[in-house]
Amino acid sequence: MKKRALISVSDKTGIVDLAKSLIDFGYEIVSTGGTLKVLRDSDLDAIDISDITGFPECLDGRVKTLHPNVHAGLLAMRGNAEHMSFLEKMNINTIDIVVVNLYPFKQTISKEGIELQEAIENIDIGGPTMLRSAAKNYQDVTVLVDPVDYKRVIAELSDGGVTLETKFYLMYKVYQHTAYYDTLIADYLRKRNNIEYPDKLTLAFDKAQDMRYGENPHQSAVFYKEPFEVAGSLSKAKQLHGKELSYNNINDANGALNLLKEFDEPTIVACKHSNPCGVASDKTISKAFEKANASDPTSIFGGIIAANREIDKATAEQINKIFIEIVIAPSFSKEAMSILTTKANIRLLELPDIAAAVPQGNYEMKKVLGGLLVQDFDRNVIDDDKIDIVTSLAPTDKQLEDLKFAMKVVKHTKSNAIVVAKDKVTLGIGGGQVNRIWATGQAIDHSLTSTEGAVLASDAFFPFDDCVEEAGKAGISAIAQPGGSRNDKLSIDACNRLGIAMIFTGDRHFKH
């Protein structure tokens, strides 16, 4: 039988050079549609698939390769005498190399305003079927889905033939490729069907980079990104300066970004180990940085700064006085870049749409041993319609403004969490504690300035009145908490006795 290669690709990168090499190695080329035209336009001999099947392409190209003359040639086991006898009897030639990649479904649904029918027309049928047939018979068929592998196969053909090891590796790439492809289709259709949590969950991600190590040097790690760009996400950021991001850098920076998205006015978020350590809003970004830094200058050292305004000269001069791992901002002025790039190791990330909200349909996921926890993003902070003033003293407009600010921060602090704030600046943050009184004490004790007249926000209800008692000693003037404890009355009574205004928000913000 003749040595035969079937080539039918959407991505035509390197395909002419590959075909030329295969012809030089004595392969007869069979092709389809646009690929056939490209090969013939390059003066290469290629057989139309219809001459192999004896049947014309039909139904607008939907049926081209779905034929026994193709699939028998792919699936016949060369060492099986019965298989080979059948091919000879039916005058079917084997197909020894398959080069196929699929209709551009991903690129199609990435376009704005794509109609359902156009998306469906870009679901490949014959391509995946050929790939799966060829891959199943990997011992006898070399199958290529990625132009990256063309050189490897040509090199091995030059040395006498493609090795079984390479064929087995290429088989893996086929099933990975088709699984990814089908996952994109299933996810697109899931969304069109408004299905939030499917019975079977498949996920598709693209490798963004290998990490030097994970959370610790003895752990390996990789960063994968979603197949489609997510506005305002770290995977979209452009690194302008500094060494590659580490596993911890990415995790911590993501926490800073999520908190920053809560604010519209000029705001600085300083994070350490994915917990906020200093947050401030002001009329200018330089003033916001000054206040955020002053709130906890110890913890901000070696931390991450996220800003929702351009980093200007005045802000850069302040940043340059301390050691900061990463600065993320929508842009950097020329003067700021000149100042900040004097330090070799600081990473500068530009993210123009940094303020973009987390899109609907995105999930938070946490891997547990033997399973995966999946939930919607926590999109609430304080809903004005849910606010319940439970004390005899109501918060002033100024206090309510600070309570909303504090609640935005506490929402993104590891539980149990308490935030003390004043004038839209965090004074003390207590996070990750195993009981709420410890978190309260930590937030108050870590305040570097007087907490007199400050407000306090809690991510969950007070199980006892001890947190209110501590707040009273610290001069706290107003408290926001979800409410819902059996002991709510104890906390309300304590607030009334101490002259503290308290609101119930109705929404808990645990972050584990």
C-alpha cells in the first residue's frame, strides 16, 4: 500500500513546509477544502478527499471525511491479518499520518454579538472523529494536532521513522485537544441554557507560565489562565518591569485586585499574604497611598500595592522609599516609571481595566481532597435596603460612610475578621483568628492612631457581647455586623449602654 498522509487544518501555520517534507519522504497527500487549495496553490500534489471516498463533499461541507474509506484506513491494525485482508478486498488504502486541527470554535465565540447558529456551524464533527480514530490506532498512525510537533515528527522520519514513544505522546495530545475543544462547546451551551451548576463539571484552562516553585520552595506549581480574557483579571495584566511573578505573588495580587474592585474613588489597597494590611480612599491616589502606608507601615513592607488610578510621580516617590514586591495600576506616568524602575526587583503591572467587575458566570473554586468546592462570587457588601438600625442611637451619615468602607475591607479579610476604620482609612485589621474576640482585640491593638470615634465592621455576627465591650473601651462610635445570633439582644443592649450605634446588614462575609 502507498504511504499516505491526510492533512485538513484550520490553523495552517507551517502546513506547506510539512507537506513538502512528507512528499519528499514518499507520502501521498490527501486533503480537503481550504487546506487542499493552499497546498495546490503552493504547487504541491494533493488528492481531494472526494477521490478517496468516491463521494462529494456535501451539506455545506458538513460531510467530507465521515466515510469508511477514511476511517477504515485509520483504524485498521497493521499487524492484524484480518484487518489488512479486509482493506485489500475493499480497495482501501491505509492512512499513516493525520494532520488535523479543528474549526475555530473558540475564536468564533470570542467575537462580540455572535449568533447561536454561527457558533454551532463552527463545531467541528469530522475533525475530532478523525483525530480520535487515528489516536486510538496510535501504534500505526502518527497524528498531529499542534504545529509545534511538526519538526519533531520530520526529524524522526529523517532518522527512519516516528518512534512509538512519540506516537504515544501525540495520542495524548489528541485526547487533550478534543477534550478541551468539547469543554469549550459544553460551557458555551451551558451558559446559553442558563445552567449554573451542571451535574458533570468539565473545566478548560490554558497554561500561562511555569512557576519556579509553589507556596514553598519544595512545591512545584503552574499558573493556568481561563481560555477567554477576563476583564480586570491578573491574567490580563501587562508586566512592565521586574522578574517573573511567583505563585504567592499571583495569589496575593488576586486578593488585592478583588478588594480594589469594591471602590470607585481613588483607593490604595495594600495586601500581604492575600490579606489587606492597609486600605485608604482619598481625593488623590498619592494621598490615599500616604494614608494606607501610615496605617500599617510594618506589614506593608514586602507587600503588594493595588491602585485604581494612574501611579503618578508623587505616589511613585512614596512607594520608592519602601520595599514593595508588586505595584498594580491602570497605568504609570513616565515620571513614575523613571522612579520605580530604579529598583530592579519591583514588579510593575499595568491593567487598564483594573476596576472591571467580576463578570457573571465566574466561580470561586477550592480544591479539597477528593473533590472541588464551587460557589458564586460574593457580590454583596452592604445593601441599603437591608440595613436595620437596631440601637436607639442611629449612625450619622459620616459613620455610615465609614461603616460601608470598613465592610468592603472586612469582606476580603480572612475570617474571623474585624476591621476598624475612620475617615475611609483602615486603622486596624484583625483577620484569620479562631474566635471573634481575638480578631476584635487584634484590630484595636494594631491601630497606630486613636480609635476614638472610629467604626468597626465584622464579617459575621457577634455570638456574645464581648466584642461590643472591647469596642466601647476603644471609643468605637458605630458597628456594622450581619446580625442573626441568638444573643443579638446582648450586643444591642451593650451598644445602647455604651452609646454605640449599630446596624445589622443581613449579609455575612466569611472568607476561608
